[in-house]
Amino acid sequence: MRHFTSVKDLGDLQAALREAFAVKADRFAYHHLGQNKTLIMIFFNSSLRTRLSTQKAAMNLGMNVIVLDINQGAWKLETERGVIMDGDKSEHLLEAIPVIGCYCDVIGVRSFARFENKADDYEEKILSQFIQYSGRPVFSMEAATRHPLQSFADLITIEEYKKVASPKVVLTWAPHPKPLPQAVANSFAEWMNETGYEFVITHPKGYELDPRFVGKARVEYDQRKAFEGADFIYAKNWSAYTDPNYGKVINTDRAWTVDAEKMALTNNAYFMHCLPVRRNMIVTDEVIESRKSLVIPEAANREISAQVVLKKILESL
Ligand code: AN0
Ligand code: CP
């Protein structure tokens, strides 16, 4: 595997899951693989889990790791070609990318949707330029439309906790004060569509996701109905995808907050969220602190998903 930007890059998903459980059982088994190999992680946006878990995964594989926060210490980057650079941006992405490529063997990129231009976001303009101009394998640490390392960790977690072969998994929108990307929801839907699970998406009208990600999921506008019989509740906020509201918060209806009363409608479901989470907006303290909350095991599995991806890239060098 050279690049990793979506579930498609992994190939056989069942084989990738087997690899994940093997890595989890012995995470230092491939410590020789990354010897004298350098990973550079580029962050255009903040991160706690991705930064730490990916660095840990790289260290498990014996790699050297360099982290660059574009907004803290690097030159401000212009990303549009053809611009007369007489403003506050000192360097162009078209030089920065190949320069970064000179110092490493693998590049991880975090670059969220900017909500300035829907086409630019959905064409993955920034991530594709890293792939095109760096000369290195590139993996997504959450790009404009997907967060595949998160979805992979989520799938590993569901596989670990499910009690039936094909559980009912519900992705529910929940309120948030600020506009968030659709990436986590898109990606989770894309991965769930690759499984044999029963998969339902619930959200208020106006928060429809791109049909290419919804796939064969059932969309249910009644959150309570969606929760009935669920084995896993996966909460996430996203801003509107459909025009003319792309990237906007169209409501913050706290009737959609995941609480104990709604969880009682489920089949004693587990609660999942990728974190960071705003308590008592997305989910109540009671639910996130309950025995059924998987938010910490999910975060722990980020080390595993990152390690499988890095291992596959290193094996292809
Ligand atoms: C980001 C998002 O919703 O895409 C990152 C989640 C992993 N969340 C925030 O910006 C709060
Ligand atoms: N879940 C996740 O990607 O968290 P960070 O934004 O903290 O990396």
C-alpha cells in the first residue's frame, strides 16, 4: 500500500482486521521495519489523539518522527496557484511539499475542510497535492472528506465488543455550537458500508450527507426510532453538506443530545464517539461515563489502526 486516504486503499478489510489484532497482541514485533525511516506528520489543524497515537505507532515500528504544526512556527502557506503573494503568506505549498518530502520517507497530513469552496474540499485539494508533489507515500490524519484512521479504529472497536456477527450500528448527529467537517461521519459511513452490519444514519432534516458516503445505509429522521434495538450508538456532529448551507450550523437542537433515556431505547447499546467531545451538547455526562461508553478503548485503538497503516506503507517502500 503506497497511500492511505480511504478504506479502499487497505484492500481486503477482513485481512486488515486480522492484522490489527495481530499488531495489538504484539505491537513491537516489527520494530526493525521502520529502522532509519522517518515519518513527518504535518498538522494544519489541532489534534490530541492523532498526534500521540500515530507517533506512538511509528515508534513501535522503530521509526523516527518529526511533527510540524503549520500554524505554529512554520511560514504561513499560500495554497492557491497563480496568486500574487503580496499578503501575509511567505511560502507556497508547491515549494513546501517537495521540501518536506526531502527529509522523510513517509508523510502524514491533517488538513480539515475549510468550508470556503465545497468543490475544493470534496476534491481533497490539499491532500492530493501532497500525494502529487511530495514524492513520498502519504496518509490521511483526517482530510477534508474522510478520517480513515479513526474509522479503522472504530471498526476494530466494534469487532472487539460486538455480541452478534452483524450488530445494528447507528450513526447519530448531535448538536455542537461550531461548524464541524463531515469527515468523521462520511468516513464512518464509508467503512460501515464495507461490513455486513445493519447500518442506520439519523439526523435532523438539512444535515443529509453526501450520498456517495451514505451508500446503502438506511436514513431515519426520527432519532428515537433509529435507536430502537441498536447495539452501538456512534454520535458525531457535522455541519450541513447540502447547498446553500454547506459548512453551516443550521440548528443546535439539544433534543438530539444522546442521553440515558434515549440509550434505554436501544439493545443495551455501547456508546461511541471519536473525541474530542463537548459534554452535555453531544452526550450527557451520565452516558459518556457509563459502563457502556467505549470512547477510551476507541482512542486506544487509534495506535493500532495507525500501526497497521504505517506497517503496510513501510512494507511497500
Ligand atoms: C474535528 C472534526 O469534527 O472533524 C476532529 C474530530 C476528530 N473535531 C473538532 O474540530 C472539534
Ligand atoms: N479523534 C481524533 O482524531 O482526535 P484528535 O483530533 O485529537 O486527533
